[in-house]
Amino acid sequence: MINQQDKTISLLNTSTITTTGSIISPITKIPNTNFRILTKIHLKDGSRIQRQNNILISPTSISISIINQPYTLTNNSTTSVAFTIYNHAQETLIIRMCVLDTLQLIDLNGLCREYTVANMSSSDDTLDITIDKWLEQNNINDSINTTSGSMTFAITAINSIGEELKNYNKIPFYIQTREYNSTLIEAVNETSTTFSSKATFITYQYYFIFLFVLIFLYYDLY
């Protein structure tokens, strides 16, 4: 393996081929830099053949996974988004994570945290999200539709030779506002019930007055 300056950074297996065929050689140690594969062949007659892969391989030394997605966010509750940050490098890295979402639930500029992750290990954490403030700011009281959005977790780190490592994970999420108007609906129902009871009471009052007048007129005639 050679880097972008054509310097050898790692040697793979040396194999002997007696017949026409192919060699499958696994890369057991991924370097922390971009690299290409350079193949050198020595023939029996002493001649040499060299081939270089023009494709630049950019290894992923850091990654992030989001657990239990997609998430459905509801009002009057806190949703904990769980995630794991992985360091696949051979050195300890300070990994900076920043989160942005399309609906700006977290903040206009997002949220950033830093994690010190040892080599070949991971770090678990959660991000707590509430939507009540967002519902009030956007004056949302629709109890039928479900709003959807996406959330991007971007991670960066600087390795020991000064190279910047990047990766990200993007997930969908949904906002369920079905219960947002539950208090209002209950209040309306209670008011309707109270009004109905009062109307019934007034109806009975008029009925008894009418009956009393009818009896009085009957005795007055006789």
C-alpha cells in the first residue's frame, strides 16, 4: 500500500504463483490515511511487472451508528436518541460530534459534543429531545397530520499525522401531534356536557311551570 506521495506505508503478503490465477490477500491493518494498492510481480526470466491502482481508497477510521431508529417524537415527553461512536484507528482520538436537524428541534446551530475514544473501541451516549417548545413556536395544533424530518450526526477527528477524519449518519424522524389538542378537546367536551345538563334543567323548569299553570286553570274553571 502506498500513500498519495507514492511512499510505501504497508507491505501485504508475498505469494508465489505457479499457474495462471489470482491472489486474494486480506488487508488486516487499515492505515489512517488515504492509500492505493501497488502490485509488483517478478517473473522467472528476471523481468518485473508493476501495476498501480488509480483508485484512491479513503478508509473510515471513525463511524457512528444510531440505535432503534427511526424515532417518533411526541409532545409532553422526552425522547432519548441513543448512538454509538466507533474509533477503528490504531490510536486514541478526540472525536467531535455535531447534530443538526431539518426542523431545528435541537437548535438553530445544532449541538456539538466531544468524546475521547481509545483505539479500536467505542463510546455510547444519548441525545434527549423534546418538541413542546417547537410546537409552541410554530403554533402547531393539528391533531391529524404527522410531521417528518431528518437528523444528521456528523463526526470529525484529527489523527496523529494531522489528517482530518470525517463521517456522518443521517436518520429520519417523525413528530406525532395527535395528543397535542387532547387538553383542549377534553375542555370542549366538558363544556358541552355542562351546557347540555344546564339546558335539560331549564327544560324541566319550564315543564313544571306549564303543568302548574294548567292545574290552576282547571281548578279555576270548576
